[in-house]
Amino acid sequence: MKMLRAFLFVAVSMASFLIPAAFGDKVLDAKINESVSVYIPAAGASVLLVTGTPAQVLMIDGDNAVISLKLQNGYSVQTQINTKYLTIAPPKQDSLTAIGLSGPNPVTASPIEPPILPKADASLVVATEDFYNLEEVTFHQSAVPGEPQATKAVPQLDSNNQPVLDQDGKPVIKQVPIPFLAVHVSVKAQVRADTVLAKAYFYDENRRLIASDSSPSMINWSVFISQDKPQFIRFDIPDKVLSQSNWSAVVVFGDAKGVNAQCFPVIGEESYYDFPEKKILGAKSGPPIERKVAMDPLIEHVVKTENPDQPQITLFMRPPLGMTDASQAKGVLCMCLLAGNLDGVKRQLQGFDAGDDIRGILKFAEDHRLIIICWGSRSLWDPRKNWDDLNPDTVRKTDKSFDQVANAWANGVHFFVKEYGIPSNGYLLWGFSGSAQYACRLALRKPEYFLAIHVHVPSSFDKPTPEGSRILWCLTTGELESGYDRSLRFYAQCRALGYPMVYKAIVGLGHAGSPIADNLGEKFFEYALTVRDKRLAFDESLNNPLTQFQMAQTSDGQVEPWLGSFRQPAYVGDAVNQGMVPYAQQDMIRPGCLVPLPTKEIAKAWNY
């Protein structure tokens, strides 16, 4: 494929160039040996020099060289470049006398300022929007070091340019690299990646559009693009573009308010092309475009645990989108997530790699203006057994191990409370599978933090504590789940201690997520948020010995739930037979199987 040489269409004044004497009176012919973008002071922009571009070396100082480039209009400009991009021909006797710059004696090189060049005619230099920068555009036949290479399948050809056939007479296929444009971009202030557009438009030699790419490869991009941190984008070049002899491209980077653009292989001629974003191509001389800095909602805090099996716990805090003052939040939702590493936790919290259940709970937090505190799950117990399936010595060791982690968790939360002013209690807590086991055990040890908890298919349960009855509980599982019998045992033990708990075993469900469980959990959390004041009043009453003495007990010795809507709920369900009746007909359900359903909305979701 023939490459179009990078000519600069920049009008330069005829004023004399002032070149320091350190250039001496010798020039060396050279060629660019690798496509590279360099800054041209006269143009006020960067220019792409493709492989083979001729240049004259005026001075070499260490690893840098000052070179002269001849433009298509006959004028020359100078710039600096690293010598590794130059293939320099042997010296020849060629002076600068023709432009009046040589002296009678050679002058040795010394550190100097960049050459002073005439200012380009501002009206002929394409002005660009400063906020979004395209720092480098290069053409590549093969992969950039450290970046993946896209390939395509093509028939293997012989020396006569005919397809090579295998023993079955079928063409032999090989994978070849897809040529691409590599673009390095940056922003002046942090922005959300999903608000940014990056496109490439490809044209034939008559500047007619032949292809476009609005879905480039953005390797290792996160939710946010950080300030002044170059990012790599790759635009694969279609075959119909490569078949053109003198194709060109315009790369666009920006947002709906304004963009920056750069041509390949020519610079400074974006206005000669037609592309949709041309109307918002920013101008340096125009009024500034108002943009607000995107605040990263993920705040990370690491806490040491003193537990060798989990030496530290990393907490992430995410305020609702657009919230800059955490004290404005309506509450806190805690999430324990399953992930292979911290990046996996972070990506789920940001909405990437998240299942329907996690996306649903994220949306719930956003809709209710709740701050999210999130961390990854870690199993420090036997996930296939309840506490009463273990010997006493194992139980003691497990308790001590997780107590250390729970205390570290509380220290981390205290940091967020102190530094950012988030609420100190009344939290919602959510977990699934192994993370549900973690959430249950944390709630039992730190009940003062939590208003309500929803856990789904935990499979394994710790010993209920009397203090845990302060929390509103929603436990969902499946009748085919391996821990189903253990969940019924845990439910009975909790009910005996007066836990306000909704229990639901979903028919036909194994160890898997369920929209039924998700919907029930959401309705349960919505109800919990309406009784926060009652929970605060109950917590205050625990300091009153008379109130504790007067706490009622049922005739069978079970402690009644502290919340009236669980003592006399709107409906009751059958934990085993899945039936549901109004509270007045509760005698139809065996006492040990009774599930209080405190509101009509919860009852409807429970009975689906």
C-alpha cells in the first residue's frame, strides 16, 4: 500500500528564521524511520511524520536533533525530534549559506532554547478545542508494544499468488494483523468515559467518505478518564480503505459540547473534510465551553485486620451520581460482593460485569439517594456447614477470626463517617451466596450499624445472637439449594429470639439468583426505610432497664419481635408449604412455619 507523505498545509510567514549558532554550518540528510508525531511551533499543532519523510538535520545535541522539514508550498519549518526516529545519511559538504545562516568557523553544539520561528498566520491554522487533546496519531501494521493486536483470517497464498490448499482441497487460512490507527488522547479535567465520543472517518483521495468507526478499542479504560493522563485508542482500518492508494482519515475526540479533530496523514486540514461533528469542532479563539469536572464516586480505604487469613479489608464508598456532599445522602447501602480481586469488586460497583441482581440493587441505591459502601467477600469458615454442625473448638476459632475482620470493617466505616460525614447507622446490607454468608456474620457482630439485611442463598449460617434481633431480616433461598435445610434451621433459631424476619424458599430454585428474590428484597428495603425512626426509638429504649424488663414474651417462650408490624403483620406465609393468608387466619399455618409479612406490598412480592 502506498502511503501518502505527510505534507503540512500551514502557511508560514516569509520573515527570516532565527537559528542559533549552535547548529553549525553542516547539514545532514535524513529520513524518518518510524511514524511519529512532533510539535511544530510555527503551526501551533502536532504533525504526523510517516516513515520515509525526508528531513535535514541541523544540529544534534545528545538524544535530540533539530531538523528542517520542507513543506509542499516550498517553505521550511524546524522542530526537535529524538534521534531514534531518524536514519541519518553520511555527512556531506552542504552549507546553510543559501539562507545566510553560516559563519566562517564551525561552532560546537551546546544546550540551547528551541529555535525561534515566525508565527503562522492564525487565520490559516485550524483552531481546536483545548479541553480534549489528540496527542498522537500513528499508523501501525502490527501491534503496539503492550497492547493487544486484532487479526483477521485470510487465505494463505503461494509464490504465484494462488491459494494454498490442504490435503482436503480446502484453502489454508492464516491470521494476519489488522492495520490500525493508534491515537493517544487526554483531557484537561476528569470526565466520565461514557460521555466521551471517539470516532474515525476514512476518505478516498478525493475526500469522499468511504468508512467510519464509532466503536474503537479503548484498552483498559475505566469509568473515568483522569486529568492529563494519556489514554490509548485503536481504530482498525477496513479493507476497503486499505485498498485505496491515497486514503486519509479524520479522528474526532470530544463530547456533545465540542470536539477536537486531527487528520491522518495531513495536519491542519480538518475543515476540508465533511464529518458530523464538524459543527462542534471547538475554536481556541471562541468563547470557552463550560464543563464541570466529573467527581470520581469511588473512594477507596484500606484497613488492617490483624487476621493472617485476611490481613486487610478494602472498602469502597460510592456516593450517588452528582452528589459532592456525602452528608446529603438519604442513607447507606452496604454490599458484600463476590469477585476474584479488587478490580472485580470495583467494576461491579461501577456497573460493569454486574448481573441483574447487582444492577437492580445499584439502581435502588441511586433512586433512593443512598451512599454505597462495598467490599469483597472472603470465606473464613466452612461454607457447607452451620455453626451447630461444627465442634465447639472450631466455632471458637472461627468466631475469633471473623471478629477481627468485623472490627476492622467498623474502623473503616468510622473513617468514612469522620472524613465525609456519612450517616453512622441505619444501614441496609445486601449479599448473595458466599457474600451473603459474610453479610450475615457481619450483621450478627455489628447490629448497631444495620437497619435491615437481605441475603440470598447463603447456604451456611452462624449462631444467631440476641443483639441481632434489632435488625430487620429478609432471607431468600431455593427449595433445591444445598443449604435449604440449614436455612430452615437458622430461621427457627432466629424466630425463637424474636428476629423480625421474612423468609422465602423459592420453588424450583437451586443456588442461583432469582428475580422473585430481587423483587422481594427491594420491597423489603423500601419498607425498612419507612421505619427508621422506630428503630432509633427502639435502640434508645434498650438503655432503659424497665423497658427491657417489660419486653413481652409469647406463651411458648419465644421473644416477640420489637416491631409491631411483625407481631401483628398484614399477612402471614407458610415457610414450607408456600401458602399465604391474612393475619386473622394465622391458625391455618403451623406456628413453626409462620412467616410474618408486614405489608401488602411485601406479601404480594412473597406470594408472587
